[in-house]
Amino acid sequence: MKKGWRWKRRLLKRGGIRLAIVIAAILLALSARTALTAAEAIAPAEQSVPAERVVAVVIDDFGNRMKGTAEMLRLPIPITAAVMPFLPTSQADAEAAHAAGREVIVHLPMEPVKGKPSWLGPRAILTALSDEEIRLRTEAAIADVPHAVGMNNHMGSRATADERVMRIVLQVCKEHGLFFLDSRTSYKSVVPKLAREMGVPLLQNDLFLDDVYTDRHVAGQMLLLKARVQKHDRTVVIGHVGPPGLITSGQLAAAVPGLRQASVRFVKLSELLAPPAPYSLPGAELPGSISLESGLGSKTPAVSPTRR
């Protein structure tokens, strides 16, 4: 009897151990499933947080106290004021922009493929000029715009495609510690190639806001901006004072709150530079027109590609 009882007790003991192992395995599986469910619940919330996007807004054609000048300087974002040299209020506009905490760059007038000389303003950079004269005019333009930290081209579809001309302009920029913003008024621009070769910090325009001077068009460009920031972490846009000044400033003011809610942060243009190496922003195709070379006071609502 004793042997039989011992045998039964061993079986019970072994069965208890096996049962305990089974129960432990079940509990471990349930614990893992609970952890996985919690992770699945957290993951969508983490994925729904959008990455920060940065946008630099450049406003061209300051320097002639044109329509929208005051409105642009009052915008609740850090715009970069591109000031044309040698105009009646070039220095005053640059000083006003600087006093308002805005970044200032030289908006250098440069020869287009087609257009009226009056659209360029005085002492423009022309492809027929000598090397010495191009250098003198570029130097003078920088001297005429106080607080400038960079430069971009006003018009210039012919000049920015000329390697001799742009090599001189970029060399002067380099000597003065200025970066260059290619406004991209021509797909033939040699600026990216030369800037990389010469070690000049470079940025490029991604979108013109007001290449057509109507509320409807500028509103449409704002929609393109909103679409672009969903796919790109940095964007440069260009608007203007002058004929579209009040339209563009109004559309920008209206769009800012929504863009900020979409995790867009507005920055000075120079903040997009990547130190210490020269920076070249890959240029995406500009939606709509790739050219904007309007006159200083032109009332023409649209810009034809033949006037670049």
C-alpha cells in the first residue's frame, strides 16, 4: 500500500508542476498581448504628430516705397526684405526693415532675356558690361543697401545663365561674406554650379507667390505652399511689394495661422543655410510659371515667359 501511495503522490506532484507551467505560459502570453495592445494604441498617436516644416518668405522690390511696403514689414513672421539698390528709398527701406527685426538682402537688378530697361532700374548688371564694370556695380549695390547679409537677382534670366557674369557677381558676394539666393527666373541658371565650385553659400527659390497680380492667383499659390510643406521640410517662397503688394501681404497674413497649426515655422532666409559647408538647396520645379521678371511699377497682371 505504501508503495502504491508514493507512486500516486509522485504523479500528483508531477501533474501539479505541469499545470503550474501551463498556467504560467498562459499568463505570460496574456501579458505580452496586453503590452502589444498598449503599444498599438500608442503608435497611431505618435505617428499623427507632424514633423516641423520651415518656410522662409522673401519679399522683393523694396527700395522705391512701393505699395505694400508697410504691410509687409508688419507681418507676424520673420520675412527677408530684398532691397533694390540705387532707388529713392533703398537705404530708408533697408533701415526700416532692419529696425523691424527683418533680414535684409540686396535685390540686384540683372539683365533679362527680354524686357524693358525701365524694369531694371539704374546700374543693372548687363551681359555686355566689362568684367571691371560688373564688379564695380555689384560692389556699389552692396554698399547702397545697409545691413545686407545676402543677395538675390531681380529679373536676370539672361545674366544668371552667363557664366562670366555670374562668376564675377558670386566672387564679390564671397568677398563680402554674402550668400546668394537664386530667384530661378531661368532654368538655364549657372548659379548652382558656380556657387558649389566657388564655395558661395546658396539657396534657391521654390515658389513665386504673386507672378500674377490677382487675389485668386495668390490664393492659389498659398494652396500650393500648403501642399508643398506636406512633402518638404524646407521651402523658400518669393513675393513682392508693388502692384501685388497689398494682395500678397493680405494673403500671407490670412494663411499664417493655418500654416502654423500644420507645424510650419517661419524663419529668416539665412536660417536655411547649412554651416559650415556651402549649402545648395535642391531645386524642385516651380509650380506654374518658372519666371517672374516684372517691372518696378508695371501694371501688367501676368508675366509672360517671353519677358524673362
